[in-house]
Amino acid sequence: MIQVKLTTVTGETKTIPFYNRQAVENFIGFFPAQLTEGVAVCIDAPLVGIHNGWIVGKKPKHELE
């Protein structure tokens, strides 16, 4: 099990378990499209070599309206 810890800029955290490295990579590729532009989340997944990486949102704000 690979634990991935997400931390918002306000300090809220969530840990998500993944079964393998490919699942983590798929999540990292997919997640920015789910976050609004301007939103960033810190990601830590030491077992796959990610330490304090940042995922930045790509979803345009106008799609929320």
C-alpha cells in the first residue's frame, strides 16, 4: 500500500491509499483537472519519490457557474 498525503495551503490534510505506483501516477495526472485554477495542493508520497510536490488546479473557474 502506498500512502499519499495531500495538504492544502490552509493546513488541512488527507491521506489516500493506493495499491501501486501506476495508480499514484494516474491520480497525479487526473487530479489537476478536478481542482479549480489557482488552487494548489501539496502532495507527499515518499515511497514513490515525491516529497513536497505541488498539484495546481487547471479547471477554469467559469465551469463552476
